[in-house]
Amino acid sequence: MRIYDRQAADTRQRFIDSAFELFTWQGYRTTSMNEIAKHSGGSRANLYLHFRNKPDIVLARMRELEPSFAAPFEQLFNHPPADHAAARDWLNTMSTLWMDERVEFSTIEQAMGQDEEVATEWWAMVQRFANSIPVLSNDPDRRMHFITLWMGLDRTFQFIYGRGFNNNEEQVLNSLAHQWLSLFH
């Protein structure tokens, strides 16, 4: 990669990282493009060379995270859970991912509520992944079962790990394990 290209990529990443810091501190809605430029140490003009608006920044982060979203689901379909304990093990992996990425996931959740473009891309990502799993792409009912389970898991984890409503975490994870097992049995 040429030095100019590397610098441009570094600048772009700095804008994304700065935006997500501000989204965490101030909220997605109240953070302005001006504040993102200032916080990153860059200029507003340079920010607009890379991103048209806040949804573009969130979409860029979503594309960065998409492989980490997909990996646990690929593992799930490569090694389907045989029993409740195996489903719980997989959910523990998912909860670790959620805890590690909760800032990003919470911001994406905020952005989906504000910007149709972000919600549309999230839905497209779920669809792309569901279509990439052969056993799902050939079975529309099972595919939709998977999609609704993913959507429910995402929303549940948003409350447990994103918002801290984790008083009944073990019961919730046990319930989720039963739900996910139904996809395979």
C-alpha cells in the first residue's frame, strides 16, 4: 500500500474510532459531524471526504465487524449443538462477543433507531449471512426461524449487556439455549 493510501486509511479509521467514542459518551443522536472532526484532530472538510454523514460512519464500523458477527454463527452451523449444555456454551461465546463489542453494538442499535440506512444495512447483513448457510438457503422456514432467533438474541443481549438488565442472566441464557436448540432438533 502506498504511503498516501495508508495515511488516508489511518485517517478514515481515526474518524470512525473518534465517532464511536463520542457516540458512547454523548449518544448517537446528539453527536455532530463537527464534533467528530474536532475530536479526531482532523478537519471537517477531511471528514466529509471520507463520510457523507453519521450513518456512513456506522456502516463502515458494521462492515468491519461483520466477520466477527458471522464467525460464531458459522461455528454453530459447522458444529450444531447436540444438547442444552452445548447450546449454552455457544451462547457463552456470543455473550463474550457482545461484552467485547457492546459499545459498537449499542451505538449500532441507537443508529438503527435514528437512520433507516443503518437499519436497512443491518437487515441486509442478516439476510446475506442466512443466505450463505446452505442448510438455511434451501429451507425458507428454517431460514426465517434462524433470522428471528438472531433478531431476538440481538435484542435480548442489548438489554442484558448493553443496558445492564442482567439480574436474571442465567435464566435468560437457559431460555435462549432452548430456543436455539429448536433450530437443530
